Amino acid sequence: MESELSGKEELYAEEVQEEARELLCALGRIPAPSCHEEERAQFVKDWLEDQGAEGLYIDEAKNVIYPYFCAGATEITVFMAHLDVVFPDTEELPLRCQGGRIYAPGIGDDTANLVNLLLAARYVIKEELKPKRGRGVLFVADSGEEGLGNLKGCKAVMRQYGPRVKEFVSFDCYLGRCIDQAVGSHRYKVTVRTEGGHSYANFGNQSAIACLAAMVQELYAKEPPKKAKTTYNVGVIQGGSTINSIAEEASMLYEFRSLDQECLAEMEEYFQGLAAAWQRRGLKIEVETIGLRPCGGSPDREKLAALTARHCAILKRYYGGRIVVEAGSTDANIPLSLGIPANTVGTVAGGGAHTRGEWIETASLLPGLKVALTCVLAAFQR
């Protein structure tokens, strides 16, 4: 059955648990800010080659790509987990094991999921498994999934292999979650510049901070479209120099999100119109696009539903907790936007994602590996 492991496969998952912990601790210490994943990428490539993988490479986007029986295959299934973490650290990340948990920045998002992908790939290599007829399998440890990485790695993979990709699975998030809808987002940096001056002598001159604050008020006056859930947020504001200076420059980071392309287009029109109106008033405004994530396209509904049902059955079998099928912003955004059936599946239990205190339950590595291994083996003859 596609949603169940054999006795041999279950035994493998159980026997490699100590190695899983060691691999997780080794990877978890390696810094990997988005767009600077070089050290982790090399570690993953070396590890896979030690397991017998051949023909893998690191591409220009810093993805580690392992094509397995892809030469000549007319259809490809992609299994992916991302290398990067949200934190900018370039020195070794702090990691500690305590009370049945492993703590480290990014340990669950997405390092533990990556470990489960790697151990599933190793089983395939050691057993010399063959994909289902006419298919190839692409194992990818990708770059740039987090934040302003803008899904760079997945985009690069889909540009190269997209026409042949018929199914896509990303391992990300926590156990019990299955994402089958893509939340798209547009992200901007808006910079305002004015003449500024001394707060007393030049009182009355335009303040970049005051102008930016007025823009924020107008942005927040927008009523979101009703067709699909749509949100917006100003997450960062910076500007000014001293308490007695009229600010010459101020900037903000602004984003809006939606499940629906028409809603994104409406928000885009409002934002660009607002910026243009302020420019017509003589204000110097610079708008920089810093991130575009597409929402879902039009994948075959029956195939997507079947993929989601299969993964929910796998989660139910090996996790046992509440299964949540929901929308999200993950690597699966890219294939979904191209009409390719795709899911993101969580394979580890933990908490504190995107905080420096993130943790995973060490015991969850076993059911998580069983989930990942079952997902991967669905693409193979057994």
C-alpha cells in the first residue's frame, strides 16, 4: 500500500534513529541564512555521495540536486526540503539537547525535515530501488525558501525540470500539517526622501517619517477583497537620525498576501496607485520589489485531491494526531502556480518556529522518518 511501510522499511527507520539525531545535530549547527547556504549545501552533497549517490550537483542557486533515474524519464516526481533558516548568523548556530528535545534556530524549519528527506533518499540508494515505469525522481535540498529568499531555489529547479515534473512534495512544517493551497505574496521596500532639516530652525519642512506615516495610514484604510482571504502588513519601519533633526529619509517593508490572483492584483493596483498619487504631490518615493510569491494556478483537481488524500492517510498512519489540511506559503507555491499537483508535508513535532528558541521532540524523528519514507516510496516499484 502507498500509505504503509513494509516490515523491512519500518525496521530501517527504527535502526537509523541514532544516526538521525547525529545528522540533525551536525546540520543544525551549520549556519545557512537565505542566499548563503553554501556550507550546508556542501555538507549535504558530501553526505549523499558517501551514501553512494552519483550524478548529484550544486547548481547556481545553491540547490543540492540529485537526479535519480531522471535521464530519459518523461515524468519526474520532486521531493524537496530547504537548506536555509530565517536567521542571518554566519557563525555556528547554538544547539543543545535537553529534556527529550533538540533546541536550535531553524532546527524544525527546516533542518529536521531535511534530515528525514536525506535518510529516505539513502534507503532508496542502498536498496537500488527503481521508480515506477517511465518516471524519474528528483531529490532536492533547496535554497532561498525563507523570507526574502523568495523561493529562489525552487524557482530554479522548476525552470530546469518543470515541463517534466508531474508531482511535487516538499517536506516542511510540523507533523500533522499538509499544505495543498498556495498563499501568494507581494513584498516591497518603500523609501521616502525629503529635505529634512533642524527640528527648530527648519520647522515646517517635510519630514520623511511623517510622510511615511501618512502613507501607512492610507495603506491600512484599504478594505481587503472579499473573494478570498487577503491580508496586508507593514512589518518594519526605519528612518531619521536624531531627535532634533527632521527626518530626510524613512523606509518601510510592506507586504500583502492572498490565495487568489485577482485579489493580489487588486491590492497591487491600490498600492501602486497610492505611491503614484504621492509622487504627483512632489514627494520623492522609491518602490523596490523585494519578493514575489505566486498563489495557486489550476492543477488537476482530481490529481491534487488524490495526492493530498494519500499524504493524509500516511500522516494518520504514523502520526496519529490531528491532521490539518490548509493553505500556506512554501516551496509548493511554485509548482502549484504552474498547475502541478503539489503538497507540503510536515515530518517532525516541535514548536517555536522562526524564533531562536525553536525546538523539536527528538522522539518525533521516528514517526517523521516513517512519514517521509512512505511519501518517497510511493514513487517507486516495491
